[in-house]
Amino acid sequence: MIKPTYLLFLIIPFLAHGFQIPKLTWTEYSDRDGVKIFKAVESVKGSDMVPIKFQTIVVHSLAKVLTVMADTPRKLEWVPQMKMAKTLNNISPYSKIEYAHYNSPWPFDDRVFLLKMEGDYYPKDKEIRIEMHSLDSYPNAPVAENVVKGVTHFGSVTLRPVLGPNGEHWTWFEMLFLTDFKGNIPNWIVKMVQTSWPKKLVRKMRNQLNKADVKANPAYKFNKLYN
């Protein structure tokens, strides 16, 4: 178990409600700019949306990637369309409740998400895995006007240390999700957003990691993972 990792669960608030993550069959949809995007072959019972998964290699250490994901105040610099994020409760080192607010283009209302996020380190696979699900309500959650509460039926993030060609400490990143934005957004627009959002996220995350003032949190110095 990783001791100092409660900050892990300030991660991207885009995920989950009421479903266990099912075993799915994936087909590759896109492979550009170092980002592979996959669509599930089948839809999931209870939703007419198709799950999306994407994978990439980030040329920074796992410690630095976790630092960027955990820095709530700076998420607005790199998470696409994010307007506000607030931690409502640090339940334990491995469980957190978070509220997030995203801008939506006119004429659509903004979207908000209320999330519980739980994760752990799996030493056998040398992976950090985070699973997430939304909540219907939570005490002291912000109340915003003219917004729609979105739901992603399930989601996960997996991070794995990988070595670069010269022994550099890099990170393999995978995220999957099934999202319902609710409200008046047509499904074809939602599907378009779901397939474009991963590339935007990865591009902005890489830019954030490259900033001179972004330093790896010493709590995430898991160099032994690369051995």
C-alpha cells in the first residue's frame, strides 16, 4: 500500500455512476499524436453511449504525473473546459469526494460532477489504479444555477512506470469512461466530444508537465517501481 497518496484522488473529475466496470471488447478508433483511442464493441446495458478508452506514454516520471494530477488548484491550467474543482471530503488516504464544474459552449448549460474516487497500488503489476463513481448528493456540495448534473456510468485510470530508450523514467497512462452529459446535448455531439477530449487532455497534460515550475512531489518518488 502506498502511504502518502491521498492526493492521488484529486484526479480528473470526469467519471462514474452506479456501474461496476465491465469486461469489454475494444476496437481501435484512432492512433495519432501518440494517443491511441478505443471504442467498446458493445454498448452497456442501461446506457446507449459507447465506452471510450485511451492510452498514451508520457515522457515524465510517474511521480511528476501524479503531482500534476493531484494539484487541484492548477487543474484549471490543463483539464479541458474545467471551471472549478473542490474537494469535499478526504475520507481516507484512499478515498475522496470531489465536486467539479465544466464550461459548456453556448447554447448548452454547464455540467457538474459529484464524484467518489478510490485507488490503490498493485505491486504485482507495478500499477496504480483508480476507480471512480458519481454520487447523487453529498453534504455541503456547491449549489450552482443553470447547470446540469452529468453522470459517467463508470471510469478508471491506470498508471504504470515504463523506461524510455535511454533508461528515462516515463509513465504509461490509460483512462476509460462511459459518460452521460444529460440535459439537452444531442448524442452525436456527446460522442464527438468523447473522442476529441482525450487528445486535448493529453496535449494539455504534456504542456503542464513541461512547465518549469512543476516539480515532482517528493511523496511520489517511487523509483523502485522502475527496477
